[in-house]
Amino acid sequence: MDVTATQGENRMTRPITAGVDGSEESLAALAWAAREAVRRGTPLHVVHAWRFQPQDAVGTEGRDAQERWVRDAVAESVGAVTERYPDLTVSAEVREGDPVAALLAAAGDSGTLVLGSRGHGAVVGFLLGSVGQQVIAEAPRPVVLVRAGEETATEAAGREVVVGQQGEPEDSADVIGFAFEAAAARGATVRAVRAWALPTVFTYSPGAMRLADEAGGLESYERKALGEALGPWRERFPDVPVIEHVEMGSAGQVLLSVAAEAQLMVVGRRSRRTAVGARIGSVAHGVLHHADCPVAVIPHT
């Protein structure tokens, strides 16, 4: 059985889930998630996590009144989506408790989880709160971050789905697969980016240099590695145009250098936990803070 293909099929049939809390950024995420669900022909699920604010907090009401207010707000958001997309299947749930736990549970049942994020001050990008960072670092499914004020202009024809590729083909299969699926749903081009650097004294090895020499040099070796990683996905999605982009530099810098043409940026993060817990990773972290388009973070082994 092709495990990667099965994962892709599951992602394409599972609902797209949007985490909402009534903020402008979460409503932008909901709008993006709704458009994506329509493109992919999947249901949309809306989840809100809330905590009761006790009576000694200023301006609060009783539990029932607070829960009623939350449910009404979620219903209003769902109503706006169903009015705009009457054929879209939409469900919603309100969970009381820790928002990180609620969102991670929702992610486990979803193909993709979509969250909102405030713009990063005067610099375009994302301002990640503790909830967003924990969810991205620990979610078992892809998480897409959408900035407040995100408009459909970023999805205009001609804009690309940019994906970062690193390591061996199996290392990036989930990441590249997500990018091809997104591009196919949009009729967009995939720009696959592989960044490389000269080996240092700590990374040099005779075996690696021999392989590079056989490929015609370091850059040719990197181009060959990218082509091999893309090969199975080109076959599976023959109608998706592909641009192979190999450039010397840090992965984060190279990805951001082509972000202006992106309607979606796709990056990976290691799903295994370290001694200090789950981490987003430096490349994903940098792109999340400085890209001016939605960013999808894909867990992979």
C-alpha cells in the first residue's frame, strides 16, 4: 500500500476545520477555510474553545449566559458562511476547556486545521501567541495560519503554491504532497524550492562530495535531489505546472525571497518530540513570522 497516497486521500476527504474565537484574525481564517473546503469538495467544521470567566471578573455573567453568548457568536459566524456557500456542508461545536487541547483534538479529526494570526506589527507576517505555537508544534495534521485582513487577492490567478523541499524524497513526501493537492485544487503552479549551502568542516564527508562530483557539482547534485523528490508527484498530478527552484542560501531566506508570488507557502516540521518538547523548527518559524501569504505547516517524520 502507498502510505503517502493514503494519507493524501484521507486529507482530501476529512473536513477542513477552522478554529474561531470571534476575533478578526479567526474570521479571516474561517473565510479562508470555507473557500478551501469549497475548492476541495470537503465539509467545513468550525470549533470554538471557551473557558468560563467567574463572577468576580469585571463585567462577566453566569456560566449559562456566557455559554449562550459563545454559541450565538459561533452560530452567527457559521450562518455567514452558509449564506455565502449554500452548498457547503458546515458543522460546528463549542468545547469548554483548554483551547490548545480542544484545537489539537479537532485537528486529529480533520484533514487541515486553519487558525488566524495577527499581523506582526509593522512587518508583514504572523504574530504567534502561545496557543498558536503549541498547536502548530503538536498538531498531527497540517495547520494553516491566516493573517487578519487576508484577502482573496492573494489567491489571484498566476500566484504560486511555494513549497520547501529538504533532505531525501521520503523526508518531504507529505510536504510536497500537500502542495500539489493545494495547487491542483486552485489550478496553480507549484514552485518547489531547495536551498543549499557549501559544506562546512563539520558537515563535509568524502562520501557526500563523491556523490556531488558524480552529479556534476554541488548545485547539479541539489537539482537532481529536488527532481527525484518531485518525480512521483509530477506523475500523480500531471496537469500541475512545476517550477524547480534551486538556490544557494538558507532555506528560510530563499523561501521568503519568492514569497511575493505565493498564494500559499508550504513548509514542513519534524513531528518527533525532542528533549524540550515539540518544536516548530527554524525554517517554519521564520516563514511564519515574515511571509505575507497564508502558511501551511506540515508535520512529517
